[in-house]
Amino acid sequence: MTRDLAFVGVHPESDDEIRIGISACLLGEEVRYDGSHKRDRFILGTLGQFFRFVPVCPEVDIGLGVPRETLRLAGSEGSVRLVANRSGADHTDAMIAYSRTKSSELRRLDLSGYLLKRASPSCGMERVRVYDENGVPTKTGQGIFASVLLEELPLLPAEEEGRLHDPAIRENFFDRVFGYHRLQRLFREKWSRGDLVRFHTGEKYLLLSHDQEGYTELGRLVASQKDSGREELAESYRERYMRTLAVPATKRKHVNVLEHMSGYLRDVLDGDTREKIRRAIEDYRSGYVPLVVPITLIRHYVELRGVEYLQGQRYLEPHPKELMIRNHV
């Protein structure tokens, strides 16, 4: 038995809303084994302004009550089971079957990302405790629901709520979420090959900040797109685009992109202004200022001088400034 899918968020429902699947306990739903929740203020207070959440609790959905026995992963690599601590009841097969059905439902909702509960034997993405036959735990497991979800929806950006406290991980997750949303919106409508060229042109520097190889391969794919059918092209581009964004951006990569962009301004700025931008980039490289400082400066002069190519670059604002992602990178 599964609950009907519900939506949580402050925005009115629209065709362009950004939907995020989420472990229901993170929204304050009292669905944990002891009837408690794990409400996350950052998720509800900040992210709730931009996303419509789709809450899911796999353990409740397979019919386990609240309160209920605690569950854990038990076994060894290749044979891990989801079992109840006290009774030993095995819920593995029920959870796997449910997870496949739920993944199909979520695919139809056109999600742009998923936030999972850290350390959960159902929802944890990594380092979940697995107990051996002697009851000794090792942090080597992955929650059963999370494992199936990531297998069924391999391109969907997914992360654990606890890891969002790391600025680099947070930046990477939201780069992928907003990028995936833009990509899905492109291919959801009636699109032309010219539309793909325009989309890719605007994404170039964002892609370069993640992975040079992926950036190059995507450029080749778009340049040779006449050799592919539309569906094949969309699938190839979608897969490579998301794999590229999945590679974490680094300070060195950001500096490379910033220097590339500043080169476009060379002919429209005086020497003092160019030096100001150079110093801002160097201060970021040295760790004196966050990424938002040189980007804000470059964006200001791009707008002031009307540099059309850079005005269209998603790298300058890949997500809402209110999230302040780049204030901490």
C-alpha cells in the first residue's frame, strides 16, 4: 500500500515549477519509527521558496506502522537485507517491489532532483550501517529505496540532506537540479536542432566549470547533430550533460572560466577596470573572497557594456541569488 503523492511548497502549481522528491520526515512529517520527524529548517525555509516538494516515506508506504520496530541493513556485500531489529522480519522484497513502482510514479512527475535522509536503511545514499552476522556494523551500505531509485532514475540529481552543509556539495547539487530542470523543459516542448544549439551555447561556461572533457564532447555532439535522429540526439545530450555537471566544480576550474570570460571584456573596458577584475579573480584564487565577488563584478560589466555572448551565459547565474550558493564557495 502506498500513500497518494502530495506536494509541499509555497509556489502555486505551474508547468514550470521545479519538483523535488524528498524523504517526508525532512519536511516535518511524523513518520519516523518513534513517531518523530527530522524537520530541516534550511529545506523548508529556504528551498521551499523555489521548489515544490514531493514527500515520500518508503517504510510507511510498505505498510509499516508509526511507531514501528527500527530497521537495519544486515548481511554482507551482494546479499544485504532490510530487517527489523527485534523480530528479525525481512522487508527486503517488499521494499524493492515498492521502490520500483514508486520510481515509475516519480518519473512521470518529471522531478528535477531528490533529497534523501542520511543514514536511513531505506533512504541513505551512502555509508549506511550494515550489520554482519555477529552484529558488528560497517558503514558500507546504501538504503534499499535509495539504491533502486538511483538505479531506475540514474540521471536524476540526488543528495542527502546532511551533505548539503558542505558548500562544494551544495553547489554541485543545485547546479545539477537547475540544469536538469532547464534540460527537461527544453526537451519537453517541441524543440528544433537550432533550439539545442542555443541551449548549449548558453550552458558552455557552466559545463566548462565542471568538466573540460564533457564540455568538449558535448560541443562535438551538437556540431554533428545532423547525423542523429531527434530522440537519439536528445538522449545522448541529456546523458552527457548530466554526467558533466555531476563532476564537481573546483576553484581551479572556476578561475579558468572567469579568466575566459574576462577575456571577452578586454576590448570594451579600460585598463584600470580590467585590473580590478583581475585582482578580484586573484583574490578568489587565494581564498580571500568567495566566488560571488568576481562573478558579480564580471556580470556588472557584461550588462553595462552589453556583451551579448556573455549575457546569455548561464554560468553567471545558474540558480537564484537568494540561495546564496556562491557566497560560500
